[in-house]
Amino acid sequence: MQIFIPTYGRSTQQHTFQHLPKSLQKRTTLVVQRREAHLYEGYNTWVLPKEIQTISPARQYIMKEAKKNKLAKIVMLDDDLRFDARRMDDGGKFLVATDKQVEELFKRIEKSLDTHAHVGVLSREGGNRILEKTVESTRMMRVLAYCVETYHKEKIKFDRLPLQEDFDVTLQLLRKGYPNLVLCEWVNGQGTSGAKGGCSHFRTIELHNENAKKLAELHSPFVKVVEKQTKGAWGGQARLDVMVQWKKAFQSAA
């Protein structure tokens, strides 16, 4: 299984890469925009075509090139992650994962792709409330692993929306009858949403709101748009968000 980290604007702060043990760094490729390629000397990189400057087409490019390079399994990681492991003495709490624990996590991701077309890792937010070891047919964020053959066989697309492309792809696969598997003995967490770099150079509240509406249109009746109050991003303005019925989306394929 090959690891890919699409990244932009963070050449001096590759948090995810630095949190990976050296054994996994050797299997990791940074996917960088052509205008920044010169900033990543010393890393293994794929350089995107110059017309690709946002995340959705970058992810689609990774999937296309994975097929071209005959890769059976891939995992994409956001570039600002850390991994924590569930405590043995208190299942509702976590500690920073050791290198050995991170290596075990990626072994589990790879093995899980033998039985599931898409695999994720529980997010830190709310992770203390989920005590199962795995959950099926649910949200995947920031850690996105795929069986490359199934992705292309089912004509799945990452580039239908400019944002929330991870939700869109998960829903595409669920609605075609492929349950995902989310591993819950580890969690992934990230820095502040909207921090410099990443998608911040093009994501506006207007684009975010329009994207939420389009996601709901693509996956009606399983996605509903709701209004939420932001705490820090966009000056605390109200924004549109989505509520997703992941399991019902999967059940609809039966």
C-alpha cells in the first residue's frame, strides 16, 4: 500500500509526514502543485499538472496515476495530521501514538482493504464516545484508503465538487453497495480548520455554502443542509453544513 499526502502552502511544516515513523515515510509520496515543486527537494513527490491547483482534482489525479502505476491499494492523508491511540485503562481517552502503534495502524488499513473498498480512521472529534473497535458505513475524514480497482471499476469521481469531496466519494461507494470500514482503536486529529495553506487559498464561506447545497442535491435524500454558527472561521458567521445518513445511503443499494 502506497501513502500519498496532497499538500499546498506547507512546505516548511509537513506535520503528517513528520509524525510518520521512518518505515512509513519511505512509502510516502507528497503530491505537490507545480508552482511549489521546487520547495520539496529531499521528499519523494508527484508533481501535479499546472492546471490542478485545488484538492478535488488533485485527489482524482492521485487515483488516476495509482491505476496507471498498477497500485492495488492507496491511502491519502491530509498534511496536518497527528495520530493518537486509545488508552487500555480508559477507552474514552487517547495518548499520542508511538511509532509502533502507527505502524500497526497502517498494517490494519492495508489488511482491511482486502475486505472493504474504502477504509478510514476515526476522527479525534467525538472519538471518545465511540468505543467499538470498528464501525461500518459511516463518515471518513482526513485518512482515506481505497481499493484502486474498485474505485475505477465503479467510475467513482473525486472532482465533482470543489469541497467535501471525501464525503461525496464515500457516498458514491456506499450507494453502489460498498460499505466502508472505519478503524476506531486509533484517532486522527488536525490543527485549526482554515489554517494557512491547504484549502485556505480558495475556500470561502460562499463556496462552502454552495458546495453543501450541491452535495445535498447529488445525494438526496441522504444529505440535508442545516445552518450552524461557526466559532472561529469566517469571523463567526453562520454557515451551511450537512447532516448525512451514511447507513441509509448504503442500505439504499440493497
